[in-house]
Amino acid sequence: MLTLDQVYHAAYVLKDVIRETELISAPQVNPESEIYLKTENLQITGSFKIRGAYYKISQLSDEEKAKGVIA
């Protein structure tokens, strides 16, 4: 199970790699609710995938890295 410490560690590893993306209000979706969208499409890759991919690769051992990564 994912722990809060793991989330903080991942945020630390990624802090210089990813862009901070803001929440934008989307009242048109449902005027009776407060809905916000996370603008992950503004990441350099155009998606959220850089977070998981970069973090996973950063945690590989040197031996695992030497074998390469296929994505």
C-alpha cells in the first residue's frame, strides 16, 4: 500500500523535473458544484505520465538501469 512518506519522497525526487500544474475552475461542467481540473496537459510531455515514469526509473538500481528500459 502506498504511504504518505512515499508520496513525499516522490514529490522530492520530481521537484526539479516536472512543471507545477494548477487547478482551474470548471463551473460549466456542473454549475451546482465546485469542480476543478488539473492541467497535466501543460507538462512538457503533454500528460501526467512523466511523473510515474521518471520516478520509477529514478528508483532503479544501477544494475537495472544498465539493462535498459522499454516503454
